[in-house]
Amino acid sequence: MPKLTAGSAPHAEPSVKVSPKGSARLKAGHPWVYRSDVTAPDDVLPGGLVRVTDLRGKFLGTALYSSSSQIAIRMISHEPVADLPALIAERIRAAVAYRKKFVTNTDAYRVVFSEGDFLPGLIVDRYHDVLSVQILTQAMDTEAVRGAMVETLVEELKPAGIYERVDARIRELEQLPARASGLVWGQKSTTEVSMNGVRFLHDSKEGQKTGAFLDQRENYAAAAHYAHGEALDVFCYHGGFALHLAPKCSSVTGVDSSRPALEVADKNSALNGRELEWIEGNAFDLLKDYASSGRQYGTIVVDPPAFAKTKRDLDKALRGYKELNLRSLKMLRPGGILITCSCSFHVSASDFQEVVADAARDAHKSLRLLESRGQAKDHPILLNVPETSYLKCLILSVND
Ligand code: SAH
């Protein structure tokens, strides 16, 4: 965690003590301590700042406290913090500067990635002149923090609108009062963006996540580099992969179970002057039908939703990935390209690679790994925080 604000004022904040297990975790660089490893006094405010000490009273840093989450504290600094809104503003400015340095060829990207930007519980996505914000913790929901956040984003990025996407379930879990999604600044919530030269419509009020899967943006360009022949984009959503593949492929078909997503995908293809085929259906059924009717493709993208939401779902998730990849491999011509993804944090990179290898054995094909990729750089991975790394994207060349 960077040392940004080191206040030396005497502390009014309550102190919480962490167990030896909790303090070992903090020393290893992880910012979270679970409730079972924290002793908090009665006067700790939900979402408040707390001084963190070990059992002997040695100061370990400053954290944000949640009265309801299993993650009782999230470290925000190794130093005392005198002014939380000022620290939040500084961290947002640093996050914006990081993007200016490393994010290219797009006006749609993640500006703030929670722990990855030392701002636990805050997500900010930029869609050209519209920002879409998600607040996931008690600490980020206080009026003072919200105020600093909006003011800094306006100063730094000059948006025409800032829209807050509310996840009712998360507010309930954090014991925060219900709140509706809506504009928190400005008037604009719809716009148009351009990623890698491909245009997309954006509406902050609609769609999944904050409107798009920005974490795949660099993988779209990588996939397009290898794509050829007839292409199938399975779980296509608004056509992120499909539209990037279109200039390289003789035809592109996108498949998704969500009609509203496909309606946007269709508008996106018109916006780019392309004709693509969109099919509404269940990917598992469709792949089964297509594979048994002997269809063949040059390129297939498989990018399903997270199958393993918890560790308990792991086996079921692996079976799901195996089936999708097996059916896709059967339909790829020799020399074909498989782009296969998993966004389940609980499925590790090696688990995923193994499941794809298993599918290849069953399909009697050999696969050569062209690229093993992850999430785009605007979703920074903190090496000491495994939870910040979740997306896997393998690009493979298929041999019979
Ligand atoms: N590739 C997309 C993101 C895919 S997210 C992109 O880059 O933008 C997963 C998508 O799978 C969602 O659009 C969701 O509507 C769709 N989906 C979920 N279950 C499905 C199923 N059984 N069959 C087809 N689509 C499904």
C-alpha cells in the first residue's frame, strides 16, 4: 500500500485488536482481516476508520471497519490517517494517473478497481463522458467519502454524468439502507465509446456489471489478431469479441441467452457498419446441437458467466467448463483458434488450463497455447491479494 497520507494528529478513532493470525495476514500484505480475528470496542461506527493494533497494542495501520461483513476490517494505510476524504481523493487521483500511463486505445476503462487501487469497496468505470460507480462497503457509502469521490472524479475526468449502479443484495449484506440506482452528478447516463477502434453504445441504467465487461478489452484485440474463417462467439453479451473478430472473419455468429443484451449487440453491429448474426439461446443446448450436426468453425470464443460463485461450486463449475470446451473443440477445424475464458475467482489458472487440456484429450485434439492472458491492465492485480486476480483467457491453436 503506498504511503500517501501520513497524518500525525492525535487519534480519536477507536482501536481494534487483531489476533496473531490476523496480524500475520496483514504482515503478508493482505489488507483484509476476518471478524473471527478482530476484537472491536463497542463505539466502533459502521464504516468508520479504526486504528489497528496487535494484541500487545503495537500499531499496524489504519483500516475501514464494517459492522456486518465477514471481512471486518480492510486496511487503508500503514500510517495514521487524519483525513479520510482527503486520502480517498489522493488515491483516486493516483488511480487516474495509473490509467493515463498504462491504458491506451480506449475511452472505456476501469478507473478505480477497489483493492487493486487501494480503495476497498469502490468501483468506477469510465465510458467516454459517463462514469458508472459501484459502492460496495459501509466505509465508501458515508456522505463525506461520497462527496470526496464525486468531487475528485469531476475534477480529474470532467464527466457529463456520474451514475451510481446499486446492487440491492450488497447493500443488504452491508446493512446499508436501500437506495435506488441513479445519477449522482450531472445529467448524462448514455453515451458511445470506442475500444481498439470498435464502437459500442453505453447506457449506465441498463446491462450487466456497470454496462460492459471492460476486463476483456485487451483480450478482444488479442483474439482478433489470430481469428479467421467462420467465427462463433458464445456468451457474446453486447458483442465485445464478435465485433472485434468481424474484420478478420468471413462470418460471425454471436450467441447469448439474454434478449436485451442481443438487442444492444445488434445496434452495435449497425454502429460499426457490420452484419453479424445474433442467436438467442442456451449456449449448452446450442453447442450440443451444432456439434452433433457437424458444424465447423475457424474461430470460437467461449466466455461464460462465473460458474463458481463460491468454493463449493468448484466441481460443478469445472464440469461446465469441460462441457463447453469439449463441444467447441469438436467444431474447430484443424488450425482453428479457441479463445476460452473463465471469470470465476475460485477456478485457478492451473485448474482452468487442466480442464481445457482434459476436454482436448476427450475431443482427440492437441492444443498449442498461443497466449495465456488475464484481465486488462485497468483491473490491476495486487500480487499479495489473490482476490484481485480472477479472469483467465487462453488463446489456443487446434491440431487434429
Ligand atoms: N463475452 C462478453 C461477456 C460475457 S458475460 C463480453 O466480452 O462482453 C456472460 C454472458 O453469458 C452474459 O451476457 C449472459 O447473458 C450470458 N449467459 C448466461 N448464461 C447463459 C446460457 N446458459 N446460455 C447463453 N448465454 C448465457
